[in-house]
Amino acid sequence: MSGPAVGTAVAATTTDVVCLGESMVTFLPSQPGRLADVPSFGRGIGGAESNVACALAAAGHRAAWVGRVGADGFGDHLVETIASYGVDTSAVRRDPVRPTGIYFRTATDRGTDTHEVAYYRAGSAASAMSPANVPYEELFAGRILHLSGITAALSGDCLALLRELTAARPGRPLVSFDVNHRPHLWRGGDADASVLLELARRADLVFVGEDEAEEAWGIVGAEAIRAAVPEPSVLVVKRGSAGATVFASGLRPGPRSSDAGGAECAPGARSTEGGGAENAAGPRSSDAGGAENDGAEFAPDTVTHVPALLVDVVAAVGAGDAFAAGFLSATLRGLPVRDRVRHGHLMAAAVLTVPGDLTEPPARDHADRLVALDDDAWGTLRLGPGWTAADRASEEVRTP
């Protein structure tokens, strides 16, 4: 069963998703190896929230990116490139003093010991974002406001901003929060990664990887993560090659979004079809501490597990952002939970089969055909470089 699309009660809203965060110019290596040995780099862009905005715009949604860049050439490049994907960048602010952040990375998987990233973002324009200098009218203009834990780690002002944006208030859009734990960003700061748990509990829709939950919070397993993060109506636990598990409740415990954000959490929007284990869990009580709903009883969850795809990986970067974009796209369309996860997997597969963080997503009808496959066909689907360009789903399906 599918439910209504997000924010259908607010017909006048012109933006589907507003994404706030830092975007940087990224320098991609011309060949594998240590940064010390790479002879040259190609220029690209990278930023979790701007990646989501670009992917959503490329998929046909009205997306906006709100950030802060320097009054420099790198800032020009960022704004122009993000806008070229069809993203509204009109609310981006220029900092006359602080520079645009940049970083260099190796070609290896981020999860390996050989992966290197050299960030030059300390004191960047984006780190100066605060509750006093962001355009709230533009941030709250969309049906969904997408945030990330990366922003919270940039500075004390950025953390204060995320606390402000995730606070319960009338008129707040549905808040989507990707934990995006980056350990190096939290070293030596005034706060630590435990604040990501606080922010996650204040959101409506949360994305978190099992690995990052264990590293940041010491919590192991999808059920334990849900017990620690009971407030969001939808919790998506990403489990790497094992797929993703979604906990979706029919009711929220208290006032969050007043009129724009709850549609995807209504009972009618919960999936009851296919895609792995799905069952109603018992009522939950909040005992993890740190949120405004301590002691509340929560509506039973519907739990949906969707296996991951077999993908011939070119570069393991940007997949988490792409997954979030695919899930949000399907949420905006009011699709069942299983289909939302499958669209997330497909969007991630599109990025995994190219060298950079961004790529053209599959055409919507192409993706819809793949999402509609039965469980057996989905389980044998294998995607490699160039699969998004196929005119027919059967052209890129390769079974072992």
C-alpha cells in the first residue's frame, strides 16, 4: 500500500527539498596511490547535502541548496556547478573574508586503511554558518529540510544552527537527518559525536549506518539503534552489503512539523509488501535520554528489510548521499517503504559505478521497472558501469 506524498496539504510550496550544509571543491587523483605519489588531480565538487540536492534535481524534483562559500573562484565554481544540475542556489551566502573549503582524496575506498583525505576547511566560509546568518524563510520553504551531522561538526555556531533547525516548532517542514559521522571532524572540538544522537532524536526521518552508530555511539545492531533513537517516525539503518532496515511508526509522540511533514509516516504509507522481513514491533518507550519526549510511549513499528544490490564498484564515494536522495525521491512520490529503499539502492548503485560523487541517475521509468521486480529477480540483479544509460531494464541486468 502506498500513502500520500509528503506535504500534500501545502499545495503552495514550490520547493520539494531544501538541503543545508557545506560543499567543497574536491580534487580527485589522476591515478591510484598515496597522495604523496599522485602527480595530478581533476577538479570536482563534494558535499553531502549538495550531493543530495543535485541528485534530487537530476531526478526531476525541485531542490535547493543553502550554504555559505567564499567570495573566491572556488566559491564561484561550486555555485555554478551545483546550479548546473538544476538546483536553486539563490539562498547561498558569500563570505567576504573566509575561503571556500577544498579537499584532496585518494582513489581507494573510504573504509580502507589506505584511504587518505586532506581537508582544507578549518575556518571556511561554511563553518561560519550560525542561527544569526542563515535565511530561515528559504530553509523552511520546502516540503523537506535535509540536514547532516557533518554540519554539526564544523563549529560551535554550526552545531547551534542544527539544534535550532531541529527544534520542534509550528510550521517546521519534515526534517531529514543523515548522521554522516566523520570521526576526524570531531577530534579536538568542544563537542563530540554523541551530539549526533541528540540531533537524530529531534528529526522526523533519520539515515544512519550500522557501522557509524557503533563507532559514534557504541550501539550495535539495528534493533538497538532503534531503541536509542525512538522518536523519528522513520529510521533507516544502512547495513552495507546486507541492505537496509527501515523502522516506520504510524504516529509521532509530540508536536514536530505542524502541517508539512507527516504524510510519509501515516499508517497508509507503510509498506506491507515484499522486500524481506517486515513485521510490527511492540510499543517503544524512550529511555535513551537527551530528547524532549523522554518517557513517551511510541506507536508500534513496521520493520522492513530490503537486500542490497550486487554492484561492480568503480569508486565507493557518495553512495550514502545518493541512497538518501533516492529514498527521499520515493518518499516525495508517496511510494511504499520497500520501494523507497529500492530506489535508494538504485541511486547509490548509479554513483558507485562512476569515479566521482555525482552522476546522472537512471530515468524514472527505468528505475520504477527495476523497483517492481520480484524478490528473486531483485536478488540476482547486478549493475555495472553504464547501467543507467540502458534504455530497457533487461539490457543491464546480468545474473551470475
